[in-house]
Amino acid sequence: MEVNTSIIPRKKVLATFLTSIAALMFALVAMPVSAHANTNTLTIPVEQIFSIAPGVERDATFNYELTRLRNDAPLPDGATGDAYTFTLTGSEEQNIGPITFPRAGAFLYEIRNTDTPDSSDLTIDNRIYTVRIHVTNTPGGGLSANIVGVYVREGNTGPQVKLPTDDIIFEKEYAGALEIPGTDTLPIVKTVQGNPANDYTFTFRLEAQGDYPMPEGVEGRTLDITIDGSGREYFPSWSHPQVGTFTYTVREIPTDNSEYVFDTSVFTVTDTVTRTGNTFSVERTITNEDNRQVTSMTFINTYVGTDVEVQEVPPAPGVTTPAGPKPGPKTGDYADPLGMLIAMVVSAVLFFFTLALIYIDKRSERDRQVATVVAGT
């Protein structure tokens, strides 16, 4: 009986091939376990809700801090010391991290807002969140990091409560100041010393000393108004969008008219806006250059021109009456017909009264002469 020796090598080759396939499949199965099970990085989602009154514009960026509670807890890149800082603008959600964990264990962090309100209209919650992260070993030598609990307290002394979800939410609210009433009108009183023949137009300027509210329709920080001669005029009113202190200056704008001495006074107008509950109020003060509070802004200009129609000749030293005749009235001072008629009647009465006195005096003299002649005979 002959033995077919060619079958034996084929069996060995098949056995070797099957062994190799088994080894390769084991390697392929084993490799993903160690490579894909290592989820040792994690981000923490944080949300900011910013509510603002309609029609009010405001910067809505706020600062936050992620702090580790143990010095061996890792932090995101860019951290300084035990804290990592970040910002949120408006209503925004952001994933903080990533944080890479080098080993298994429990790690605790705190997240808080580090801003303080800059006005009574801004409400900033003082919540402090505590985040608990567990990092566990996985089969094949990997790590798995997960948030296992989020706790919150109000401020540093409030009780800590575990949240049913992992949501970390900070709320900001800006009520605005749309209910603040407008300011009263701002009066300017103008006085001209002397009597010029024609009124001159004087200019006055309101100027905001910062990026402050101005009357409606005004672009920029200045507004000019004019007054012809002596008189009174008003700057328009305006409203304030928020509480605070707002300052303005009011001054006269001089020109090159050499017939006038212009007033160089500068008044400061201060509007102080306060809020008590939901009630807003505006208190206005006006101060002069000596920082003394005044009730009105009065500017005095002196006319030094040479209009002979209205200028009086100054008296000589020691003389109480003018050295020369005063000029006559301005043209048109007696344009009133009734006044002219009265003057004419008075003049006529005086004329006829004088004639009557002369006639009576002459008649009396003639009677005395006749009496003398009769007595002599």
C-alpha cells in the first residue's frame, strides 16, 4: 500500500494558515479595546442667559473662573495657578476645556462669575457650581472621564444642592432705564448793558462732558442756541437711559464783534439719576465757576460801541449832571399819533395862557393910568 506523501504538507500548510488567521483576528479584536476605550478628555458645558430691556444697548460680556479644589486636578491649557478664566457674551453656551486626565480618580471643580454689578439696573446671579468628575479604568488599560454630579449654592455661604441634571446656567438681567423721566428744559437768560441801535445775535453752547444723552436729533456732544439782544431761551430736554451721574457745561461763544464785551462764565449742569425700586428720579444742579450752586444761568454782555444815537456824554469829574446835552430819542420814539396830539394840545394851551396873561397885565396898566388922570383933575 502506497502512501500519498503530498497530502501531509498540504495539511500542515492549512493548519499554519488557520493558526495565523486566528492570531490576526485576536490581535484585531484586542487592539480596539485598548485604543478606543481611552476617553480621558472631557469638556464642561456652561451657559449664560442675558436678558435686556428692548431698545437698550449694552456691553454684555462677563468673566468666569473654573477653579480646581485639589492641586493635582488637571486644568485646560492657558490656566494660571489653580484657575482657568473665560468669558461669555450675551446669551451664549460654551464648552470649557478640554481637560485631559492622566489617571483614574475623583476630581472636583468650582465655576463662578467674577463680575460685580456696575449699576443698580444690572442683576448678576451669585451662583457657585461644583462639578464632580469621575475617571475610571477601562478594560485594556484605558480611562473614561464623566461628569457624575453638579451641585449649586447661592454665594459662598448658601446650602449646596445637587441638581437633577448637569446643566450649568448663569443668568444676567439688565432692566434698563426706559422708565426714567426726561429732564426739564434748561433756561438761558441774556442781559445786554447799554443801548445799541440794533440787537446783536448771541450764541450759547451746551456740551456733554462724556458720551452722555443729548436732546433728540442732536448728533455729537454739542448743541447751540441763539438769543437776539436781551432775552431768554431754552435748551431742549433729554432723557437718561440708566442711573448714574451726567455732567454738561454751558457757555457763551464769543465772536469778533469788537462792540461787545462777551461774558466768559462757564456753568456746569449735573444730572444725577437714581433708582428706588422701580421708581427713577433725576436731580439737576447748576453750579458756577466758583462751584456755587445757582438757580439760573445769566450771561451779561456790555455794549462798548460808538452809536451816538444812544450813547450819553459822560459827566465831567465832580459834576453830577452831564457835561453836554443828552442825545435825542431814537427815530420812531414819538411815532404814536395820540402822543403827538396830546403834545400839540398842551403846547397850544400854554401859548394861549401866556397871551391871556400879557393882555390882563396891559389892561391893568391902562386902568391905573386913567385913574391917575382923573384924580389930578
